[in-house]
Amino acid sequence: MGDIDTHAAHLAQFVSGLTTTDLRAEFHVCGAPRVLEDTAFATLRFNKDIPGMFKATRLTPGNRGGLRLRIFGSLGGLVRDMEDRDRQKLNVFGELGKVLNRGLGHGMTSMPNDWCEQDALSRRLA
């Protein structure tokens, strides 16, 4: 479990710009008996007294690890699912949600909400 938990904690710090100050975790063996735990639940405290949590498990049939990051704050939220690495969702209070799409070799760019309509996309690019 250490590898999954370490990646999740590091990713949360990197994306949020915050530092973990406290951590409390519970580890469990779910399903068939194993030598090591396969599931973890953790609550964190970041600097500025900001709470956080994560859960990790090796028991997710149909998922390739299922690492998903969700950060919410006073301005809105950001969701990143590592199984769909080319996109992330940005929701700002009072605005339409945006899907950010990986650019052509240079980071993330905003995808228009009506991206599937060719005429609307052409108008935006013009």
C-alpha cells in the first residue's frame, strides 16, 4: 500500500501547493487473508489548517489503479482522474464547468464545452 499512498499524498501536495502537517491512517485487509494490508483510509491536515483525506485499495476490479485527485476550495474544484490523463475538470463557482485537455506537447488547454459541434468549435477558433 505504501506506493499508492505515497503517490496520492505527493500528488495532493504538488497540485495544491500545500504541505502535509498531520496524517492519521487506518490499514485493513479486505477479502482473502493476506500478509500485508490492501486497503488504507487516511485523513490529513495541510498547512493553513486545511483538511484532506484519501483512500487507497488494491481491490478495484476493472480499474487500472484508480488514482483520482479531487481538490475543492472556496473558489471551486478541480478533478483529475489518472485513468483519463489527458483531461481534468475545473469547476469555478458561478461559471460553467470546463474540461481542460492536454495541449499538443505543452501542458493543459481549455476545451470548449460544445467541443463536439464542429461549427461552434470553428467559430471559437476564428
